[in-house]
Amino acid sequence: MSLLAGMNTPLAMIVAGIALSKSDLLKTLKNASVYKLCFLRLVLAPAFAVAAAVFLDIPTVAAVAVIIGAGCPAAANVILFANRYGKDHAYGAELFAATTVLSMGTIPLLLMFI
């Protein structure tokens, strides 16, 4: 079981890498719907996490962990689930790539305000 568990992340990264290699990042960055989803994932989700942390009076360390997690890019799971259920995995790869690239700017900004 531990050998199978150890393969979980590498296999997900291989599948994500294959999907990314087939996508056109330049075309992705010209797609307006990608920016809308990136805004939801990288800006609005952490804003809701901040509001929830304040409203629920969560301890600071736990609140910071939740807020940072909410502001992280979309995981490779987007691609894996799209593959699994026969959906557009190329679009999932585009979202994965775009949120990862854009999070290099949004995460430091988020950390400045925490």
C-alpha cells in the first residue's frame, strides 16, 4: 500500500504534464473565460476564506492556512477528473496552467494582506 501511495503524486504529475504538453499556453492566455475562472479561484475564493475566518473567529494559524490554501492554483485533479469522466481535459490543462502562472503574482499579494 505504501508503494501505491508513493506513486499517487508522480502519476498525477505525469498525466498533468502530458495534458499540458498538448495545450497552447499562448491561446489559453487570450481566452477571457480562463481569466474569469482564475479570478474566482485566485481572488474570490481567498476573499471568502478571509470573511469566513473573521466571521467564525478561527484561530490565526488555522485561518492563514485555510486562506493560503484557498488562494492556491487549481490542482492537477482538474485534468485527472476530466480524463476520468470523458470531459475536455485540454481545457482543464489550460486552467491548471493559467492558475499556476497567475498565482505567482496573486499568492504574494495575498500574503501581504494577511
